Amino acid sequence: VIVCSGFEVGHGIMTGFDEIPENDNPVCDCYEKFLGKKGPPFFRDSWDLTAVQYAFEGNGEFYSLSAPVKITVSDDGVTTAVKDKYSNRYYMVQKAKNAVIADYLNGILCGNGNIDNNNDEMYNNDKQ
């Protein structure tokens, strides 16, 4: 099985640091260096983090999978996905709001990753 994380999953899920942690935090240092900024805030879209989260945690409360798809890439780099019931390839589909996923991932980055998965405000179609 191959699970793909498209641009839309992670875009707008802003993770990082709004202040320098009291204890040394190598992840915060990486955000600072990557973004080329001196001093917080350090935030960016979370394409990589959401893909890694899915790899470790699966669908859970945050994601579901698309129907099986056949994925092709054209000579000019355009990727298309067409439903194919015989395929073993899927796309991640975001279920939870951007802010809920960001809070969860930011908790992990800061070393205190907890979330209330029973939050009624967790889901919507706007993902904002």
C-alpha cells in the first residue's frame, strides 16, 4: 500500500514556535535556521510533519484515506489521480481542523504532545 500526502494536507497547518523554549530545543533551532530568521515567531506549513504523523499514527482522528487511485505523472510534472478499485495507492484526506492538528503537532515539537480527541469543534469542512 502506498499513501500519498498531497499539498492540501499540511498547507495552512502552521507549526513551529512563538517563543524560544526555556530548555534547549534542537527542533526550534532548526526552524530558526531553515526560516533564516533571528528570533521568533518561527512558523511554517506542515507538509512533512503531517506525512510523518500519518506514517506513525495512521488515520486516527485527523485523517482518512481516499478511494484507491491510479497515480500518473505527465512529462511536464503534473500529477493526476483517477479512481481505480484495483489500485493499492491512496491519498490522505484531512478530517480535523487545521488548528487542532497544529496544536497537536506543536505539542510534540515542544515535548508535551497531548490532545483532547473528544473536542466537538475538531471537525469541519473548511479546515480553518
